Amino acid sequence: MQTSIASTNDPIFNNREADVDVNVISKEASAFMSLPTNIQTALKQKRRIVFIANNPSISTTQLEALLQPDDVLVLFNHFIHADFFANHPLVSTLPKLLFFRQIGDSKLHFGLPPKSNNVGVIKRMAKSAPLGLLLSNQSYQFPTPEDDPSPNDDPITDDRILVIPPAVKALLQSTQHHSVLSESHPVVTDYPSFKEIHSSAPSSGFLLYRLLLAARAHLQDIEQTALPLRLLMLGFNDNDKTAHFWQGHNWEFERREMSAPPPEVEVIRQY
């Protein structure tokens, strides 16, 4: 599915940063502050951040062997293996940052109602471990199916939740659980977007990679630790291995950077 991205002319950073002058704090500090507060706390206590792409080749058996008790997980939009993340004896206890991308200039975000979603699982996740809901560009607008600019993309099934339930609404109204990230955050000011493509901007995976790389640097600075948090990117493929890459992302730029990751960053590609 094409992942159209929102316009980012309005430099919104997140709900809590409205009163912060981003010109007098570092890019790294701003990145850390962009996260929900319980994810900030989790990063101070954990040793590895694991980004999990929505790649169908990733199996729950592989995840079970890979994930560790000191991990923080990053999942995207309508994330894969939802029941596994919510129910597994170990994995259900790991802190999770869920990123939901705005769809074009609409009121909608991928992975939230009325689009296909794991909202029922999100309620369970919040009961088991620290949970962060990070939305791009704008907070949740409580859209209806009539607000959907591409209603034919997702068939309405019995499993599809069309309205946010009260328990998840409460999470979206809490700074402990929720924040908003601009797709033009300073961590990606060097990103070469395509001017001829509306909403061209970094992919979700790359945006969150840059954000948490900067947040890691901020933690290392304030805690004066020698060993940074490790980052693991699982299932983020090269652009010549799959047909599901939107042309508005600069894949050549992203893959070139990811081909030579910094220390303590590991990339596991699989097809």
C-alpha cells in the first residue's frame, strides 16, 4: 500500500514541547523529549531498542529467539504479530513504542480507526508493560469512515475496530503514553525529499531510527555512560528486494546511510 505522508509546513514537535524553544536545546534533547514519558523512563533502564518492520518473513519463532528482557520494542502502524506481542510471557512485558503515521493531509493515521488496526491488542499491551503511542504531525482526530480518503484500501471486517474505545482514548489523552512527532523534526533536516512529489519525506522506519539514535546520544550525554543503547533494525529491506516502497521516500539516501551503521547498531535484513 502506498504510504502517502503528511505535509509538514507547521513545525509541531509534540504535545509537551509546545512551550519549549527548540532553538535553545540540542537536537538530541529535542528527540528524547519527543517521546512519551514512560518510554523516556524505559530507555533509561534498558539496553537495546529493537525496531521491527512489518515484514511478512519475520516469524514469531524468530522473535522469540531474538528478543531479550532488556529490550524496548518499536512497532509501526498496523503492526504484525499483534497477539504475540501482547500475550507472550516475556515479550508482553517489554516496553513498546507504537508509531502511527498520518495519511496524507487527512485526519487519519495508518493503524488507527477507522483504518485496519490492533486497537484491541493495544489495550492489553498497556496493562502488561510501559506503552508509548507516537503519532506523526497531529494528535488523533477521532475520524469516522467518512473522513477516510482511501476507503477501498481496507475492507471492513468483523475484526476491524471503527471507533476508539474509552480505554485507548485515555491513553491518547495522557502525556505518559502519547506524544506527537513532526516528520520535519531536526533529526531529518538533511533529508533530500523530492520536491515534485507531494508529502515526500523520510520513511517511518528511517524517521524513528534517526529520532532514537539522537535520543540515545542525549541519554549518553546526560548519564555520562561509555556504552550507548544498542539499536537493532529487523526486516528493513533494500529497495530492490520488494515492490512495496513508496516513491515519495528517498530510498537511495536511506539505504546508503543504513549500509554503514554507527557503532552498536545492527541491521538484520530478510526477504
